[in-house]
Amino acid sequence: MEPILSVKNLSTWFYMEEGVVKAVNDVNLELHENEVVGIVGETGSGKSVTVRSIMRLIHKPGKIVSGKVIYRGRGKEEDILSLPEDEMTSIRGKEISMVFQDPLTSLNPLYTIGDQLTETIIQHQDVDRKTAWEIGIEMLKKVQIPEAEKRMMSYPFEFSGGMRQRAVIAIALSCNPKVLIADEPTTALDVTIQAQILDLMKELQKEFKTGMLFITHDLGVIASMADKIIVMYGSRQMEVASAEDIFYRPLHPYTHMLLRAIPRLDKKQDKLEAIPGQPPRMIEVPNVCPFAPRCPRRLDKCTKELPELVEIEPEHFVRCFNPVLETKNSEAIPNE
Amino acid sequence: MVPELFIITLLVFLIMQAAPGDFLDQYRLDPSVSKDFLQALEKQYGLDQPIMVQYIKWLKGLVTGDLGYSFYYRRPVSDLIGERVLNTLILSLYSFVISWIVGIILGVISALKKYSFWDKFLTVIAFTGIAIPGFFLALLLLYFAAKTGTFPVAGMYSVNHGKMNVWEGFKDIFWHLQLPAFTLTFGGFAGLMRYMRGSLLDVLNEDYVEFARAKGMPERVVIFKHAMRNAINPLITMFGFSLSSLLGGAVITETIFSWPGLGRLVYQALVQQDIYVVMASTVISVIMLIAGNLVGDILLAAVDPRIRLE
């Protein structure tokens, strides 16, 4: 089956006074119906800019410099990036929805939850205000907000953080989009609420058969959510594979080191290891492997040219000249 | 409100008394005025009594609605003020409304077209407005009016105003109004415009504005429903506060353009030490300040649910 969303060679650059920040370079991804694709990476790796480019929510000085975003949800192939701006309003919220990181700031403080929910429904569906209100109540029930009828009249400041994120999810799913983009939806919440929201999202994603792009910097979160994982570093995809492969047979040194930096129940570890060095500066980057300066498996070649993203094993792509192919991967990278 | 009024009027009264001399000094310096006559005047005006007695007498009058008596005009203060309130209101309301409308509209344009030519152009105009002192601009305009003759130099009416019919009389006043109103507006709108611009730019960076876009709301709804209402909030507090300057904010402008309003009356009264006129204007200012802030608070509560329910 054809993927509902394909991103091809997407690059988004920011033209700052200090120079060009190449925030996203040559990103490719595919998302099928009822599939969850996770994007992991540290701050500044380009994951947020990638999904905002898909929504075309890139503002000056940012610019999508190349690439295609093919959407197949409306019975034909459309390149979102070449649609006129007013056509985008019928894609955003209806076909592709987005949940933001901070629920405390993603709702307008001056309007009731009901107002913000129904305005979306009225915008995209051919219903009157009363029906929209009914649909809104149903959505709040779906995200398990108690006393939904009463809560429609509440203002965001009367909701807790977790409740607000539920309301945001209700808004995002209210028009039954085929793609849901979640940009670190649980990062701003405390751990118990995080787990509840993740369960809820997983449940709703299955119910609506939504394709979901799930961004996080938390590998623990992604493990429970994603079917497929994209690891990003320094504006590029470093490794793309199924969730299982990423966690049990990682090939890229960066993925390796990431996994050793988090505690795991299934492996005994005396000490968590941080990745030495700093995330790269993003201005005027030469076309070499962005991870090379921090990489213990660096070859001379790595600082001279950029490795391609190659399919080393079936459905397992890696951008590395010296991938970790050994089976005993715990010894593959020497302890510093 | 009552204790505030009490403290402020007492302070103003004491400060007026602390200034050397009183209204009668101009007579004392005149050798042709006899000592007996001076004493009679002192007695008549109550200036021979201790300060606190004078103040309490004035306060008693205030409670019964009597604002006292002007030494200079030899008429009740309330009559004097009554005559001039309308003139001041014509000038101040006119420039108030224009500065708010122009300030907000230009502020919004400036914010939406950030760093464009128009934004920079408006910014230059705004800083010019903020930087030029009102009296200097007024003098420039006076010079311009005198040189070109396109605008009347001063006052509120033409000499033959009495012979005009209602429509012509209105046009006459309107014509006289332009220069003093421009002076006030130019200083007023500039600050508002910059404030509106900054506030809207802040709000445009908020997540909920981006979320509204991500929901597929058209840009028009994003700006006017989601961004504007939040951006206007800080200005509402300012609105209440600036309401208080409607009666008595334009002392210098009124004086330079000889506009027969309250500002000029108070200025003259200060120079003349015509104490009860000054006191009356103080009371008006205090009442306007408190009322203006009250209006601002009520408006803010009306638009912001967070304040309403707290």
C-alpha cells in the first residue's frame, strides 16, 4: 500500500544575519495509515523544523529550500509544498493535525475550550454551531475529560496541564485527520501524566487509524509508541529502522551512544554514559558527517565527505562509513 | 477613593501654601492700595486664618458641592470650570479618539509588516512624535499658521463667530481645533503605536497563535481573533489611565494656542496663586484618575476571563 505521506529530500534553511542555518537537510520519510513513526534527536537536530515544514508553518527567516511533501489522503497525489496558501488551511487541522509541546501555551487564554474546539470543527466540517458543539463534547469524552458538557464552558486556565494537553489532542483529532503530528507532546508534563497521555494517544491513534509522526528526545517514550524510528542528528537522518532494530541492533555509533546514555531494565549497567562533546553549531556547516567530531569510530574519511543514507540491512538505513556491525555491540564502542 | 482624595488635596493645599506669598501680594506691592483695604480683602478671602482652618473650610464646602471662590475672577470656581469643561473636552476627546484609532491601526500594520519599509517609516514617525516636546511642536505649528495663514493662529473662535449660523460656527471651531489637536495627537499616538506593535509582536510568537494556524484557521481569524484580542489587553490598562488626562492634560498646549480650556485656567491660577481654582482642578484630576482606572479594570475584566474569575 502506498504511504499516506511521503517526504522527499526536504531541506529547510534559516537565513540569519550570522549566516545560513541549515536546520533540515535532505530528509526523507514515509508514513502509512495506522503507523507511528518516531523521530528522535537532541535539541537542535532538526526534528521540529522537519514536521513544521510538513505543515508549512515555517516563518521568516526560515525557508523550505527544496523537497516535496506528497500527501495521498484526498484520493490523489498532492505536493503540499506547492499548494497555494489558502488551500493549506483545508489541509491543516483537517487532513494533517499537530499537537504542540507545551499544553500551557498552546490554548488561547481568552476563549473557552468549547469555543476553540468548535471553531476548528466549523472551519473544516459542514455543520452548524449546535452540531459542532455536540461533536466537541464527544471529543472531550474521547480524551477522557470528566464532565465534558460542563468543561466545554471552561477556560484553559481552569484546566491542569494534563487536562489541557487532552483538550489540545481533542482539538487536533476533532476533524478525524489522517495524519497526526505530535511535537514532543509529553515533554512539558510530569511523568505520571506523561504515561496517561501516551496511553491515550496510542489508543486514539489505533481507534482512528491515524498515521502519526511522533517527535521526542526521550527514547523511553518512543519505545512504547513507534513502529519505525528515525534518528536525527545535526539536521540529517542518521539511522532509520524499525523500533526493534533501533533498540536491539543499532548500527550507527550515535544511536549506540544514545542508548547507553539511558537506563534500561533489560541490561545491567554500572554507569550511564554521556556522549562527550557538544551538539554541533549549525551555521556554515561543511558537508561532512555532522557527528564526526564526537564519534569514537571516526575514520579519516568522515571529516572529508558526507556518508550517504544506505540500506545496510533490509529496511534498516544508516548514514555512516563505519557502522557498528558487530553482534556484541556493548564492546563495539570503547568506554571513554 | 475618599481617603485618597483627602490626602492628595491636603498635600496640594499645603504645597500651595508653602509657596512664598499669596494672591494678595500683587496688591501689597502696589503703593496705591491702602493697608485697610488689604486687611479687608484678607478677611474677605479668609487668608488671615490659619492654614488648617482654611483647608477644613474648603473641605466642608467641597462636601456640599461648593468649590470655593476665585480671587482673580471674583466668581465661584464651579462657574468658571463649568464654562471651560466643554472646551477642554472638545479638544481632548478629539485628539484622544484620533490618537487611539491611529495608534492602534498603525501599530498593527507595523507589527504585521515587521522590518518592512512601512514599519521602518512608521517607526521614524513614532520616535519623532515621542521625541519632540509638545511646546516646541506647538510653536512650530504656530509659526507655520502665521506664515501661511491656512490655519487660525490661536483661540477657539473667529472674531465674527457670534454672527455665524450653527453649521458655520461648528466649522469655525473645528478649524481652530486642528493645530492644538495635532500637537496632542502627535505626541499621543506615537507611544500607543509602539506599544501596540510590541504587544502584538509578542503575541504573534505565542504557541496558541501557531496552534490556531495548525488547526487550519485562516490567517484573518488567526490575527484578529486569536492574536489581536490578547495583544490589546495591556493597552486597556493604559486606556483607563489615559482617560484621566482628558480633563486637564493639555496645560501647555492650551496655553500656547490660547485655547480657553481648563488647562489654561489652571495654569493662570497657579501663576496667580488663585488657590481654590487650583484645588478644584486637583479634585477633578484625582476623581478622573480613580474613575479612569476603575473603567480600565472593568474593561479588562470584561475581556479577560482570568481576571474576571480571580
